[in-house]
Amino acid sequence: MPKPPWLHANLGKASEISEVQRLVKQNRIHTICEEGRCPNRGECYANRTATFLLLGAICTRRCAFCQVEQVERGKPLLAPDAEEPQRIASAVQTLGLDYVVLTSVARDDLPDQGAGHFVRTMQAIRQLNPMVRIEVLTPDFRGDRQLIAQIVQAEPVCYNHNIETVRRLQQPVRRGASYARSLQVLATVKQINPSLLTKSGLMLGHGETLAEVVETLGDLYRVGCRSVTIGQYLQPSLSHLPVQKYWTPEEFSEIGAIAKSMGFTHVSSAPLVRSSYHASRELGSSC
């Protein structure tokens, strides 16, 4: 399906983009902006920000929507880079960030699935930048309460875990994950720390209906989630799921209004919205 005109992203200034790209390469850091081919990476780089991707750039899950490289069957992954937390902390300091988003690939091969690496990275950032607020966007950790608790106890200002799509479409879209488990992750965070803001995200365009989207928003709200991002799925390559529908900006506005009427306190709903897009603007002032 040809892209409609409203899906053209702001590319940003070349000089500002190259500065962030150079810093990322020099520090041997991965970002979901690059690995996920985010349409907003030019704009974010121009604003001197990026979402840091922990634990390498190869994922143990095989989600049908995601551009991030997937592990080859039977091929072991490298152990976590012990120096990565410090390199990310240095990049945060150089960029002068006061709000940081940390995410990671799924690492089902590790005993703690990477939870400890999240904590070590948060600690390293705060050692150099004590006032930085940190949002985490985590995998589901297979619903393991102890692993989720490790990260909650490290005191991020926001705990984000994406449910990605409606209940009916979970299996074809999110191989290895589940709707119920994602709701459980968000519910567990609130059980451990009721005051911690939880956040989730939806991609539209897989064939969901408006009623299903509203149902999913209701399910998120019932487990205590109060921040939501809603954006358009864009097919990364011919080997990924095709787009079934391009939702219009007006439809995204309607869904955003519905979410606000339900009681969500932070809502970003537009075609190019992504999980961490404008996170510091949307959440930073209220965290």
C-alpha cells in the first residue's frame, strides 16, 4: 500500500543529526532509533536525543512487525557488554540530557533476561548525572515478578511496556509474547509501586477495529496504566507483516480523545507517534 501524505517525517538538520550519529558510533552504542528504523530519528537526533538500546542489537524474539535483527536459530548471542552502562552514561552527559529512555532487545537466553543490565545502566547514568530522570521500556521478562521488581526498585520515573496490538492479533504480530502477560507486567509494576507511572503503546494498521482498540485501552486502564502512545505501523521490509490500513490523523485524534475520556493522563495519538517519541516533553515535566 502506498504511504499517504501525512506519513512524511521531519528529517531535521543534517549537521545536528550527524553529531548524534557520530557520538553513538564513537561510544559503540545501539539505539532503537537506528535498529528499529524509526521514522522520527532525524527529528529526535536534531533535538540531541535518542532512545538507547541495551544488550546488543540482536533479539531472541521473532516479532513479525519489528525491524530489529533476530537471532539465528542455534547461534548463541554475545554476553552483555560490561562497559556498555558507562558508555551510555557518558553519552547522556555529553548530550546534556535531563530525561533518558532506556530500552532493550529481548534476551531470553540470559538467566535474568537482562534485568540486571537495566539496573546497572541506570546506576551508571546517575553516578555521572544525578538529576537525570530515566524512563524504561522493557520486554516482558516472561512475567517474572522478581525481575520486574529489580527494575522498579531502581526507581525509574516511568515504566513502559508495550502491548503493541489488540488481543485478537497478538499471535501473528508478537511471536513469543502474549496479551495477558503484557497486562500482567503492567499490573505487577503497580502492585510493587502504586505511585510509579506505567505506560504502554499500540501500533495501528494490522487489521484491528476501533472497537478492539477501545477494548485494549480499557484493559490497560484497568491494570493501572495511565500513559499511552498510539501510532501507525509501517512495514519495515517485504519480509514483515504488510500494512492492512493507514489510519487517518483524524482517526488518531478521535482515539486520543477516547483515551483521555477514559482517564489516561498522558496520551500521544498520531500517525508518527512511537513509544518514546517526545517522551521528555510528554512526561518529563510531570515526573
